[in-house]
Amino acid sequence: MGVMIVAGTVALVVVLVQRAGRGGGAPLPPMSLDLPAGSRILGIAAAEGRFAVLVQRPDGDRIVFLDAKTGRPVGEVIPGASVPVR
């Protein structure tokens, strides 16, 4: 009986590890940012089908938002830039 409990536990752990290693979805499309020379990517975060990429550029830092399905830029934020209030 003890052998069956150990064998069942080992089988359960093997199945869980195999399922966790599959990744969980389709691979991401190749993404390309047209950045000027001297630019560096400082960080990346993902949320709600988009990626936010923090970019350090010679003309100032930016946060570029990319669509996770297409890899295309969908928006940009320039920290510290003034925006006219309407």
C-alpha cells in the first residue's frame, strides 16, 4: 500500500511538472523597435495584452507600448513632457 502511495505521488508530480513546462500559449511574434543609435531598453512589463518597454534614448526616456499579439507600437509616453490641458 505504501508503494502505491509513493508511486501515485511521483506520477502526480511528473504530470504537474510536464504541464508547467509547456509554456501556456502560442509563441510571441517577433517584435522590433526602431530606436536611434545609443538607445537602451531598461525594462519591460506586460499587462492586459500589451507590453510596456522603458527605453533610454539620447533625446530622453520613453515608455513605448506594444500590442502583444502583433508586436506593433500602440502608444508612447514621454515622462516629464507637458501635455496641454483642455
